[in-house]
Amino acid sequence: MQTALYHLTTIAVFSVLIVLLLGLWGLMRNKSANLSQKLMRWRVGLQFLAIVIIIGYLLMKA
């Protein structure tokens, strides 16, 4: 179970990074502001999910 949570943590953190970079890239290229807003909302949700997974991993490890 710890191995699965470890891999889920890695996937969650990288997904946050990807969404963050996509949102920033859209802002720099002056693309749709609506899309950038939506991506930043997704980033916040993914960050919450990543934190929950990390806490679960730490609780399982202890």
C-alpha cells in the first residue's frame, strides 16, 4: 500500500506542475484568460488532492 501511495504522490505532484506550467504559458502568450483561470482552479484542486495523498502516505508510513 505504501508503494502505491508513493507513486500516487509522485503523479499528483507532477500533475500540479504540468497544470501550473500550462496556465502560466497561457498567460504569457495572452491566450484566453478564461482558460488560464480554469487551469488555475484545476491546480488548486490538484494541490489539495496531492496534500491529502501525502498526508495519507505519511500516516501509513508512521
